[in-house]
Amino acid sequence: MEPIAFWKMNGSGNDFIIIDNRDHKISDEDMPLLVQGWCRRRESVGADGVIFVNESDRYDFAWRFYNADGGEAEMCGNGGRCVSRFAYLKGIAGPEMTFDTLAGPISATVNGRMVKVLMPKPKGLSLDIDLEPQPGWLSVDFINTGVPHVVVQVKDLSAHPIVDQGRAVRYHERFAPEGTNANFIRVAGPDSLEIRTYERGVEDETLACGTGSIAAALVACSRNLVQSPTRVKTRSGEILTISFEKNGETIEKVWMEGNTTIAYEGILHEEAL
């Protein structure tokens, strides 16, 4: 394998390897195995996922997004913000852009380190889903914000067993075979939430999850606990701002805004696998 240039970026602590693949140097068939190798922490670069930027006939670019386990996902909110800034800084797109994903076209606006993305229309909202209650749960709901999310409101977020309960929800038979992400939240005010997420594909708690933060805000709004815009404090301590329009039971025009960070640029060698 020839050396491959990459950027390491993170959005609110959710970190990604980003590769300009418009010259097709990496084939679709090779992507899953390469992702698994590169995402191993301590042994390789380490990341929650890998983003490949491809060309598009309809939009500024297209992406392929893979979680650390090599599984391709439809959407990733924080990854979307990072790849938007990457595309702008690399001259692939202007400060306002649209890119293609498996969840549909995503629009974004880059303003320095702050990036705002218009997310896919949410679907499948279901309050009080039928899962066996666990200690500390106040409510349990479901929504798909590009990828599936369970949202559990808990009594004590700081001490809650996120990994154990998150893994149980993620692999629950109700969501088989694809599984779901599991988010645990605390309402901190009329326009603010705190969140911790067990992320499918990473198979662990992550410092932030964009689509999970959106899911939390929309579920909490549907329960009349918060209003738009909602500030969601992630595990990393950074804030994601979720704004949306709610007309009756319909939620649309969902935007997510937050900070992005370029950690470094580098070259991936064969030994990184």
C-alpha cells in the first residue's frame, strides 16, 4: 500500500480520520478492513471512525463514513461537521455546501471553526417504547436522526452505568440485526441537556455523538421538557446547539452547530494496519 495522506479532526471530542479519496486510490472493497486497522488506539492512529471524501455528480462531494469496527453508517453528525470544514479548507467546496450521504444530501455552513449542518428529517419517533425498565431510568424513547437512537432519561447521569446498560440496549433483540445507539440524558434547564452516549460501531462510550445529541433534543422537546434551540452538553464538556422547527407532532429543519478541531495532518503507512 502506498502512503496515504490524511487529516485527524474531532467535533466535540468525537474524532475521525479524513481522507480525500476523489482519485479512487482506496477501493470500496478495501475500506472496511483498512478502517479497522487505522482506528485501533495505541496501535495505529486511533479514531471513532473514518471518512472518505469522494467525487459527486450532483453535489460538492460525496462521503463514505465507517465506524471503527469497519461497518458503514448512513450518517454521523459530528463527522459531517468535520468533513465540511475539511472540504472547505481543501478547496473542495465553498463555505456553504451540500454533500451526499447514505442518509441523503446534507447541507453545511462553515464559519471558522464553527460548522452548522442541516440534518436529515428525523423519523420513527416513538415515546415510551417497550423495553424492560432498568434502575435509574425515568423514560425510554426512540427516534432515527439519520441513524437509530434510543434516548433514556436518567436520575443521575454522572454515576449511571453507561457502558453496561448502553451495550444491553444496543444489542437488544428489538433492534436486531442492525442494532441501535444508546443515549442517556439529564434535563438541565428549559433549553439545555446533558448527554452520554454508547455508540454503535465504536462499541463504547464516546466523548460526543452528533446524531445522538439531536435525538436527545428532539425527544426531550416532544416530551415538552426543552425548547429550540437546545444546548446539549456532551461528555467532552463541549456544547452542541440543536435548533429545529416543531409544528404539532412534526419536527423539521433540524440544524446542529458546534466547534471543530484539526488535530494534525499525516501520512498513513502500511504498518499502520
